[in-house]
Amino acid sequence: MMQTDVKAISLAASGSAYGSRTRVRGLVIEPGASAGSVVLKDGGSSGVTVLTVNTPAAGQVFNVLIPGEGVLFTTDVYATLSNAKVTVFYG
């Protein structure tokens, strides 16, 4: 079994979470005042959507636990944020 160090990055706007191959292990999401979403893509802003989490309006901060080895992103991890902030755990 391969083991890697887990790292984290917090984003308040859409952007790159990590610039090369990695696995996303989990998320912490802070919803905004209106309903929104966190969309993780592989291959930049126009890449393939790998994971979408819809967020409620004015909701509380919540965790998204990803089982097993996490979700593989072969190129990079790009987060498109709509009315939400996110911390991405990867490695």
C-alpha cells in the first residue's frame, strides 16, 4: 500500500488547487449566502468534471469525506466555486 503526505489548500474563488497528478482525499466547504456548488475538474477550468458538491443557502461549514484512496486527478485539480469557499485535502 502506497502512502503519501496529505496537504491542503483553501480557495475563496475559482482556481487551481494543485498543478499535477494527485488524489483528492476530502473537502471542507463553507457555503455562501445563496445556494451554490463546488466543482472539481481534471484538466483546468475547461477540463473534465470529476466531482460536484451542491451547497445550501446560508448553510453551515461541512466536510466531504472521500473513502478509500480518494479520487484520482491525472492532470491537475481545478476548483470552480459558486457561492462557496473550499479547503481541498490532497496527496
